[in-house]
Amino acid sequence: MAIILTIVSVYAVVITALFLKKSLSSSRYNIKSLIYDFNDSLSDSSNDFSSKVLSFISKNFSKIDSGAIFLKNGNSFIELNSFGNKIENNDKIFFYKDYYVKEFFIDESYALRTVFHTIKNLSKEEKEKIEILTGLISSSEIIKNLIKKNGNFQIDLMLSMIKILEYYDRYTQGHSMRVAEISKKIAEKMKLSHKEISDAYWTGLVHDIGKIAIPTGILNKEGKLTNEEFAIIKKHPVYGYEFLSTSETLKDIATYVFHHHERWDGNGYPTGLKGEMIPIISRIIAVADSWDAMISKRAYRNALPKDYALQEIINNSGKQFDPRVVKAFLEVIEEEEDNISIA
């Protein structure tokens, strides 16, 4: 059941985000602030996001005078939140002309139903916005329920998002996981704090998430990119930052993602930071990402020999990479080679 709900929740989040991206620019309803609240709610099993949405609707939609959210648990519905006059929930309510009803159905015993009483017919634009808001409510409540049942849900959600990226960019399969693993080992070798080691791992997992906003024709292009195409590719750390920074719990990770293509000599992007001005986690990701990219097959070339890739890392120590990070990386690689030899 948890696996099914995880998949459905990820689907709901992605679809809702795409719907919002399409609708926000032309909307007279300022629902952008709710998106930030929604992202913050993902890691909080006690969040009151649904009540915030109902409050927003009661204040901004004059044609709606009452609303309620019902959770189906087993054979009965339980009211979670409401405003206005009490709404009596029953299966006939779908056919009442003065009610707007949206049900997010999971299986026979689990569903969320949002009901609004309307004093006038809703316009097409109003229905679209209510559709978005009910989608956010459903996603939030399902995620909240999953966090209560399964403490690993946030990890599962993150890994699912990585799988979406790998489906989108066929040449990055397994790349994010490998970058995460080696980044964690480098951080451990450098004796960083427990939080920094954890951040190195999670940043490695999501460092390329911004590529979801890059056209697939560019990501999977076989052959050399034009200057214009490379300029678009270079925006992925910015997009990644924008995606992740909306969540309070991911703001540090977002910053590390933003800077993972900076260079030690200051010639990187997107801001041209230099030396220790670049966050240490970003410097670690830069080495791990470059290493795995070189030894993996890409759209424009075959995988490079490990000896060649290793020499490239060494040659760029003090130029592209932090020498201290390179030293730790070489120790990690040496230990891995020794373990292989022993095996």
C-alpha cells in the first residue's frame, strides 16, 4: 500500500506543479504563496496546509460560502477541515448542482474528497484554480499520512524524483546515485560533520534535478552542442536551486546545487565564485560529478578510461577543483581499488 501511495503522491505533485506553471502567469488569484507552504509541508506530518487552502478559498472565492475535506478510512468518511456552514457528506452529493466535488481516489478504502458549496456557477478560470487547489490538498494529505506511517517517505519521494530525471535524460541512469555515494565518501574522508556528510549525499542525489527544465533535444543530443545550447544547459543549477529552495528543509541543499559547477579558479558558473567562497559541499560535488561523468557513456561520447579520467582530476587540482577535495577523492579511489584487488 505504501509503495502505491508513494507513486501516486509523486505523480500528483509533478502534475500539480506542471499545472501551476501553466496557470500562474495568467491567474488573478495569487496562489504562489501556497506553493511555498505546500513544499514546506512535505516534511511535516502535523502540517495544517489543507486548512490554509480552505482559508484562502473562503477569502478569495466569493461564489463559495462553505467547504470541507473528508478522508475515507475504511467504509466511512471523516471530516478533516471545513469552513462556512456544515456540509453533510454522502454519495449523492456528486449530483447536487450547487456543489463542487472533487475526489482523489486511491483504493476501495482510502480516498480524499473535497466539497464546496457554490452560491453561483463557477467560471472556467475559477474551476481551473479550484482544481489546482484541490490537487494540492490531496497531495498534501496523502503525503502527511505517509510520513506518519513511514519515516522513510521523504527519501522514497526524493529517489522517485531522481528516477523521473533519469527517464527524462537517458544518459544519466545511475549517475546521481553514484555521485551521491562518492561525495559522501569524500566528505567522510575529509572528516566533515555528520550534517555535512549527509548534505553531501543528498546534494549528490539531486544535483542535476534542474535538468528536468532543459529540453530533451539538448540533453540527449548526439554531437557537439552549439554555444546557445550550452548556455541553456548551464542554467540547470539555477533551475535546481529554484525547485529546491521553495522548501525550508532543503534550502542548504539548494545552495549547494546552485554552486556545484563553480570552479576553484573562479571561471565556473553560474556566479563565478572562487576558492573557499564556494561552499565545501559544492566543491565535493564538482569532483564527484566530473569523475562519474567522464567514466560514463554520454550522448556525445563513449565512457573515458578510468586512468585518463583520474589524470584529468589530478591535472585540474588547483584550477577547476579544490586541492583538498582532490586529495580526499584520490584516497577514496585508492581504497576502492585496494578493496577490489583483495576481493
